[in-house]
Amino acid sequence: MKVPARAPFARASARGATALALIAAAGCRGIQSALDPAGREASRIAGLWWFLFWTCTAVFVVVTAALLVALFRRRTAQSADPKRGRALIVGAVGATAAILLLFLIVSVSAGRAVAEPAGPNVLRVQVTGHQWWWEIHYPGTPDNRDVVTANEIHVPVGRPVLLELTSADVIHSFWAPNFHGKKDLIPGLKNTHLFRAERPGVFRGQCAEFCGLEHAKMAFTIVADPPEKFDRWYESQLLPAAEPATPSETHGRDVFLSSPCMFCHSIKGTPAFGMEAPDLTHVASRHTLAAGTVPNNRGNLAGWIADPQSMKPGNHMPPMAMPGDDLLALTDYLESLK
Amino acid sequence: MSTPRERPRKEPEETALPADGERAELRKSWGTPAGLLGWLMSTDHKVIGKRYVVTALTFFALGGLEAAAMRLQLARPENRFLNPDLYNQIFSMHGTTMMFLFAVPVMEGLGVYFVPLLVGTRNVAFPKLNAFGYWIYLLGGLFLYTGFAFNRGADAGWFAYVPLSGPEYSPSHRVDIWANMITFTEVSALAVAIELIVTTFKQKAPGMSINRMPMFVWAMLVNSFMVLFAMPAVMMASGYLALDRLIGTHFFNPAEGGDPLLYQHLFWFFGHPEVYIIFIPALGMVSMIISAATGRPIFGKPALVLSLVSTAFLGFGLWVHHMFATGLPQLGEAFFTVASMMIAIPTGTQIFCWIRSVWGSRPRFHTPFLFVIGFFLIFLVGGFTGVMLAAIPFNLQVHDTFFVVAHFHYVLIGGAVFPLFGALTYWFPKLTGRMMSEKLGRWTVALMFIGFNVTFFPMHWLGFKGMPRRVYTYLPEAGWSTANLIASLGAAVLAVGVLLFVINALRSMRAGEPAGDNPWAASTLEWATSSPPPPWNFDRILVVPGQNPLWHEKELSHVTGLRSDRREVLVTRPLDAEPDHRAVLPGPSIWPLFVALSITVGLVGTLWTPWAVVLSGLLFLVTMTAWYWPKGEPTGKHPVTEP
Amino acid sequence: MFLAAALAAASLLTACRKNPRRLTEAAPSSGRPDAVQQGSLQPGPKLAAMNVTNPYEGNPFQISEGQRLFNWYNCSGCHFRGGGGIGPPLMDDFWIYGGEPQNIYATIVEGRPNGMPSFRRKIPSSQIWQIVAYVQSMKADKPIASPPGPREDHMQSSEGKESK
């Protein structure tokens, strides 16, 4: 066993980083990596891993060496002595037990550290899994300052975040490797998951429990911001959707409100109130479309509306047959929803 | 426990051959009728064992093709080779095939073939049940693959979590077929478990007291007891799932008071022991091969046996480590951490004993032993990652990622497939009468070892880099492309290695060097008869004088007084193997096949109507009546006649 | 054994060739659903019965999609799970506006007096046919799965356990 060669892979991934340049530009090499922690919990776990790794590597070397000696060494009078053999084995088993006990202690202490209670200034975020996207809800009680968004979680650096996880359909699993391990979203149950971001950046996470056809394309973005930037974001999300500013955008809104879109999506400030698909009130402010499938830009947005099934086959959005100028106007309108 | 000693210089002397007349009589009473009907009627454990092995290896090849398709799809990002719908079927079929149709049956098949030989008897305890077990397994496998051919392949993963596998999210018959197929294989595994337990306890050759049982017999005994306790749990899981799907019960539907987590508990209460059900026979094989390669008894046999038994017990106490992410109470989870780590102690003990067995013995590096060395290196890594996975915080990071995929392939391929291939090479002369080619064998080990590590080692890294398992594609920006490409190339090498093994086996079957009775100069009883053995296994039932009967200084004495004109076996007492009575075993029968078919009618028919249960029940009644219909020849107990 | 092997290998090959569930199905043509007959009584000369078959009829995948949409678009708000309530039941044999697939389609598209809204341009026609397939399956006396969701109050006193 050798240390995983990190550098070449990192170079390769850097080469490939074009379309998600937005995210890459945020300045992190491993935006979806358990070994490049950005949160307190993930750091603790990465430390645990390296401890386990080095201990096991040492044991592997010792055992392999013993095996090689056993295979190629001639018998000596000493090694033929069964009493000595028995003593050696009892010793080796004892050492195994001691190492395991050590692992247990290290593991339990890491577990306790990771599960530390949240404290009073915790930020609650409700995450509901859907096939195949994430509904994100910041309960703004008591003054009705709820923020609803999708596939993108903004968190303030340094403040503990308590995720309340459940599912609307099948079991999903929430996993943002830079922050913490995973926790399942189970229909009928409410799980909680606590993490604390320690440095700003844009990170990626993904569903980790097989959930059907598009399990592979059920990702989300975590944006860790300094508290004041987070507050600005939160305020902006509280606003209703921007009013159309150009004739094309106005036409786009009419298209939206007279088509099947509004049956599943909602846009705050308009009659669209559908609850089955991502809230689009501030869709243009998000990094990706279709739960991390493609970067959010005009071309992808128009392509997605026209034929979502070729980008993400099997997802629940039906293809929309509409005239080209309607499509462009609709894209204009949605692009204006910053 | 005898002390290690030099390889015996002389082969055991031939026991006096019975008169030709007696052999003819044995052939008449133990032989299988000729023709297709006779082929279908056979109750010879060697015929059935070979069928198990060949069928299971066929499924292994199919599962391998599915794996190759997956590696092709994942070789580059955004690949369009497979669409998600087909990919999901293929990975589910791969897991289901490898676990239920390959790994367990192939171990059972070798058990069915070799346990009676190793304990020195003439057939398993319930020969018709044995035949039935094979047929029901074959029919289950064909059922699953027929479904796949009609685009009804399982597509919810090999553990088919609800609600995804429930009626609402998995329409059509895909999961129905999966759930009913589980029932087929459970029944088959239970049948084998029961007959092997009884064979081991009641039909050992006189003198083979329980402490003298060979390691593989011990392993199959422990394996059989695990099957008895593990299979009923999955029977409930898959049975309730089938009921939820087919007649609208709500065992697992949270909206109606059911519980999706209950399914996971039931499944993993079986699912984790399942790993040991596969792995423990492999441990027995490793001990046998090491003993033969070093030419001396295995070191620390009591410790090895106790390790097997404690592994079996602990194996039932770790299922929750598959569910750490479901949000169970922490204290409860900690218990399972302890149990999961503790299982490393018996495993470690075995590894140390084996190293000590090899120590300074100047072993012969023939192919089976090379497979064992490959097993050591790969399995150590898999064992270490297993211990790591017991640590809850770490588990939460890598659970359901490619790290886990790497881990369980290190454990299952390293821990079970390498010893299995070693054992197949080791026992090939007994199975066919010919040796496999050493030269090709060495190439096989090398290619499989390299291919395996190149395929699966990078997957650890992919897990850390955030790649979840069961994704049909990934983005180029994810940075997973290079490692995936390496893994796919490794898979090609591994496939060539396996192919080479198949070529070697097929070629050696016809043109291999004739083996003789005991080509490895091994110590256990299967080598005391011809290769391949006659239908009655042993001309004379031998008396076992010690731990390693064929290395015994003196000629083995044998039992007299068994009748050759009917299928008589000697029944001994479970612990000290003192002769107790003689029993007559049933001969060839077509009814096991028909009973299996009658059950198949039910399990297949329920996809369309619950009335199939009634029809199947009636057919079952009829065929079972025929099964038990007295044939006019006395069966049952006969006291041992005084000499 | 070799028969088994050959069968299994053949099955693998055919499975690869076989068209999987079509995920991007174009909407089947609907005829002119607004012109369909709704019953046997009609003015003027007797028209030939219009034969529109629902291509999704009996397809489990499409039926389950229809079931999902039936809830999404809140059909269940009035018809519940087929038993009726505010709207008429859909499981029985009594159809006010016709029970043939094209009638059900037309009813969804057109809307009907006394509460059934028109879903014209609100639901893509392929999805309407999925809903029709689901509604047709209600009559067929098949078990209908109830969707997973929070535990019902009458089942559990607490609303779901909280854990960490």
C-alpha cells in the first residue's frame, strides 16, 4: 500500500476544469474532497483517516515482511520450536488487540468531537431530498423571513449549521465531503446533521445513496461566505422576483405563467406557486442548473427548458415544445431573476 | 495437535482392493443411470457439486461481463455507452449475480463435492435434497436472467432499499423478479447447509473425531450454521418486499406506518454474515492449500477453528455498520463499532497462524499456493480498510463511495475469489483426473493480481475525492477521469487473467497431465481415492488414525460389513465418530427436479396472480408425495453388525 | 449446464440490444380530443366511434409516472386516490363524461362543469396520457401504492422521530 498519488490527479482535474470555472475560480483545488477539508468536522475526520492510514500501513509492512521471511527463509532449530511459535502468535494477537483498542479510542473521541452540540446561534437549514434535486429551506421564524431555494446552500463561515434532513420520496444521502460525512434523508424520518465551515469557498456535494435513474446527477453547491456576505445574500433571497425590465422579459414571464412551468415551479411575486420542482425566484443567482448537472448560463438554460431529457434522462421535467421566440423570451426572463 | 514434521517420504500404501465382483456391485448400486433422464435424476454429490461449480462460474462470467460494461461506461466522463436505465440494471445484476448466484453457490458446490470425500463417506446425508437444492438454484438464476433478457433486470441495487424498490418507485416486474429470485437462492442455500451439517456430524469416517476434521470441513460446518441463521432474515426482507409489491401490504411504507429502516435491518442482518458465508469456506481452502504446499500440518489448528467459530458469532453483530449514516443513536452505533473492530482479532489470529505454518518450511510455489500469497496481500489491505470503516466518523465520509467499492472488492476478490481459484487449481486433479498447466497458472496469478490492484486501488482515492458508488456518469470537471481510466484498464488485465484460467481449465480437462491419486502429496482423505473418484467414492471406508490420515506411518485400516448391493453408508457418532449404525441412502430420483419446478411455478406465477401460490402448493403436494413414495427397498437405520 | 450458460449469455446480449424504457417519449397524438363523444346519446346521425388508444395503457412505468403526476397536479385534492369526494370517484364504472381513454383525456384538457378545471396548456400532452393510464388502471382493481410520506397521525402519536 502506498500513499495515494495526489499530485498527478490534481493536475488532471485542473486541466479538466473549464465548464465549472466559476466554482474553480473560487480558489479551491478539491471542491469535493474529503481530504481537503473546509470545515471543522471534515478536518477532524481527515485527521482520523491519516492516523488510521499510517498505522495500518506500518502493520501492513510488518506483516508482509513476516510473510516474506516465512516464505523464503530456511528453517532454523529456533523457528521449529512450537512453544516459541505459540508465544509469537499470542504476542501478535495481543498487539492486534492493542492496536484495535487504540483505534476504538481514537474513533470514539473523533466521534464525540464531531457530534458536539450546536449551541444557541446555530443556523437551521431544512433540506428535503427529491428525485433528483434538493429543496433548501431556511426557516426564518418568527418574523416570516423564510428563504426557499434549491440545490445551493449558503452558509456563514464560523457559525454552526444544523441541517434537518428528510425526503419527499426515496432515501437520499447528503454528502458534502469538504465539510462532514454523510447523513441519509429518509421519508418519514427527520435526521439532523451539524457542520461548521472554517474557510470561505464554493464546494460541491452529491447524493450518496442510490436513488434511481438520475442518482449520478443529483448534486448541490455549498457556498461558504464570510458572515456579512452571507447576510447580504440572505437579504437578497428574501426579495420577491425581479420585475421584468424589457419587453422580451415581460413576454417571457407571460410564457412562464401560461405554460406548464407554473404548475411545478414557483416564482415569488407571481401567481406561480408550484411546489414540486425547484423554486425559481432567484434562479439566475445560482451556480448550476438541474442539481449540479450543468453550469448556469444562458445556453444551458435554454437547452434545459427545450429538452431536459437529453441532459438528464429520466428527470421529472417534461420537454417543452414552444416557438423559438417564446423560448428566448422565457430564457431572458429567467436570466433576469438574480 | 501434532508437531510440524518432515514431509512424509513414502506415499501411503494402497489399501487392498476389493474383488472385482464387489466393485461391479458397488457400481451397480451407486451408479447414475445413463441418458438424459439419468442425468436429470442424479443424486451423486460429485455430479451435483460439479454442476454447482460450473453453473456458478458461468454466472461469474456473466457478472464479469456486466462489470466490464460498467468499467467501459466509467472509463471516461460523460460517456454515452450505457444510458442510466441500463446502467442501473447492469450494476444491480452484477451485485446480485456475484453475491447470490456466484459466491455463495460456488462455495457450497465445492462443499457438496468435497465434504463427503474429506470425511470419508459415500454421499451427502440427504442426496435428494441435495439435487433439489441445485435445481432450485439453477431455476432461480435462469429466472433472473430471463427477466434481464426481457428488459426486466433488477435495477434497485443488490440490496434494493425501500422505498426505491417499493411499488411506487420501481414499477414493472424488475424488482418482483429480484425479490423472488432471492427466495430461490435462500432455499438452495438452506438445503445445502442442512445436508452438510448432518453429513459432517453423522457420516464421518470412524476415528475422525471432531478434533480431527480437516479445516475445510470445519469451514463448511461453520458456514452452514451461518446460513441457517442468516437466510431467514433476508427471506423476511425479500418476502415482505414482494408482499408490499404484489398484494399491497405496507411493511415498509412510512405513510401507512411501515418502516423503510426495518428493511435495512433485516437485509443487513443477513447481508453482513453473507460476506462471512462467502469468506469462511475460503479460509478453509487457504488452510488446506498451505498444509499441502508446506507438507506439514497447519500450525495452531485449535486456534484456527476457534477463530472461524468466533468470526461466525461476531459476524452477526456488525450489520449496523452498513447503516451508520441513517441516523441511529450514537451509543448503539458505538456497540457495532466495537464488534466490527473485534472481528479483526480472529482474522488476525488466522493470518499469524498461517505465517507460522509457512515459516521456514521451504514451501513448493505451485499455482494454488501462489493464489494464497495473492490472497494474503490483497486481503490484508481489505481487512485494514474494513477496520477503518468501523470507525463511525470515517465511515460517514467514505460510506457508499468508491472507497467502499474498493474495500469490498479487496475483501471479496482478495479474500474469496483468490482462494477459490487456488482451490479450483488444487482440486482440479481430483475433479477431472488431470493437472492444470503450471505455466498458464502462474500467468493467471500474475495477471489477476496486477489487474486486480490496478482496477481497485485507485477506487480508494476516488472515494475520498467524492465519487459516490452507483453513478452512471460523472463530470469531466470532477477530476475523476484519470483514476477511472486506470481502473478500467486494470479491469481489462483482470479479465484477461480470468480468461486465461478458463482456457487453462478447458485445455487441461482434455490434455492435462494425468494426476494420479494424490498429486500434491496432501494429507486428507479426498486424496485416498482415485481421481476422479468412483461414484461410491471409496472402495473401503477408511478408519482415521490421526489428524493427517494420509501422512500416517502405517497403512490405514478399513471398515468391513457395509453392504455393496445397496447404497449403504456408515453412520457414526457426532463427536468421537464411533460407528453407530448403517443407513441406506436413496438412489437417483427425478422428483427433486419436479419439486423444484413446482416451487418455480409459484414464485414465477405470483408476478401475475396470487393464485399461483395455490397452484404451486397443489403441484408441490403431488410432487412431494411422489418424492416420498416408498420404492420397496428398505431405507433407514440398521445396526452395525458385529464382525 | 451449457444450456444454462448459453441461455444466460443470450439473455445478456438481447438485454443490451433491447430498447430500455424510453425516457424522452414524444407525446402520442391525441386525435382531436375536444371532439370526442362522451356517451351513446348524441344529436344527428350516428358517428363512427372514435378509436384512440392510449399508448401508455398497462405500462407500469408510465402508470407510476401518472400516479406521481396525479398527486403533483393535485387531482387527488378532489378525486382523492380514485375514491372520489369533492370530485366524482374514478374507480367505479359510472362515467359522466365517458370512460374511454380519449374521454378521460378530453375531460382533463377541456375541464368540465361544476369544478373540473381545464388543464389545456398546463400539462404537456404526454403527461396527460400518463395520468389517463393511471386513471384507467384504477378501474382495473389493481393494488395502488400509497406514497411514502410522513407517518399518518392515526398511526403514530409523534410526528416522526428525531435523531442525531
